[in-house]
Amino acid sequence: MTESAYPGTPIAAALSLFEGIDDIAAHLGQISCPVLLLSSRADHVVPSSSGDVLEAGVGGPIERVWLENSFHVATLDNDADELTARVLAFVAGVLS
């Protein structure tokens, strides 16, 4: 599978993201809407501990789904069909 990506790393955007992490983490409890968290056990880019922080900190209901057969870009990997089905079911549940 070919993954579309930036030809380089957008440093300014990454720095902006990292500058806001502490502020966002401090306010996770204010998130009260339902959250769907999809995590790959084999993600070599984002550690699962990042999801753990989100799961522990969000104030509203959170559903965590572990994708067992994908790496970082799960939408293009072996769990793509499961990911799509889970997202559609989650949205349908929120809208009902």
C-alpha cells in the first residue's frame, strides 16, 4: 500500500502541536462528548501510552478499540475494514 505523505516534516506545525500538549492534557476532563479512540498495538509512531492518557483523562464516555493487525496508518492497513465499521457504528450510536 502506498501512503500519501508530506515530502518533508512540517516542523512549524509539529512545534505548535507540542507547545499545546500540556494545556490540552490539563483540560481533557472538560471533554464530555462521546469519544472513540482507535489504537494500534503495533504503532511505531504514536505510543499506546498517548491513548492511555486520553482514556484516563476524558470526562465523557470513551470507547477504546485496539487494532491488532495494523501499524500507524490503520486506515490503509489490515484493520481498515474493522476501523471503518467501528467508526460508522460509533457515529450511528451517537446520532441515535
